Amino acid sequence: MAESKDTGPAVEAIVAEHQAALLRYAARLLNDPVAAQDVVQEAFVRLVRERTAGRLPPPDTWAGWLHRVTHNAAVDYLRREQRLRGLHRRQADEPAAPAAAAQPEERMAYVLELARRLPIPEQEVLVLRLQEGRSYKEISALTGRSEGNVGCLLHQAVKTLAARLQKAGAL
């Protein structure tokens, strides 16, 4: 291996020795060869940082150290992708807010669509209160919930709807 000024082997030599094995490992973990390249690159960037800081592990532990760093970077990548997929799925599921000049029927349809995405207990009390005009006492008798629980569910439903409407720019 090529040596650099009293700091051990050159980074290029370490990369050349370990890159193929790390790429295979990361590709198996991620099932995505392009993402595997990014993850392995992160591992080598960390190697350079550790070397620059004088914290490079002993040469006989490099393979294990690089595999651990690659593994951690792959897990971080998978978590990040999972969060992004969830975010994109939620955004795709959100109906588009009607334009400000939309007819009242369109705005009502939008609000009802958002209401259908609430948890079932919140939907139930919201419909009974707003669409059927039932009192808390009547809703309590119909659902078997206490009046206090009915009030809490209504409060949470209205709060959630308001936040979603505000986020969509419909309020």
C-alpha cells in the first residue's frame, strides 16, 4: 500500500482494498445499487474525517470498522427513505383544497373529505353533532360514551380539521 506522510496508507489504497466488498454488502442491505454507492461513499468520507482527526482505527480492524460504518449509514438511509415515503403517501392522500373562489358546495365537499380521514370515533361524533344537530347528551346516549368524552372527541376533530384546512390554505 502507498504510504502518505507518516499517517499510514493513502486513503485511495484503503478505498481500493475495501470498496468492492462494501458495495456488495450495502447493495444486499438496501436492494438498491445506486443507494449502496452513496452509503459506501459516506463510509469513506467518515474514514477521511477520522483519519484527519487522528482517530483512524488500527489497520487490522479497518474491514470490520468500515462494514459497521456502512451498515449504520445503510440503516440511516432506510429510515430516512421510510420517513419520506410516509410523508409522500400522506401528502398524496390529502385531497387538494378548493380555490378561494370555489362554490360553497365544493368547499363543503372538501371539508367532508377531510372529516372522513379522521379516526372513526371523531367522525362519528362530528357527524352526529354537525350534520344531525344532536346535543352532547343525545350523542352520549347514541354512542355509549360519556358527555365529557363526546366533548373531547369533538374538540380533537375540530382542531385536526382546522389544522388541515389551514395547512391547505383553505382557512
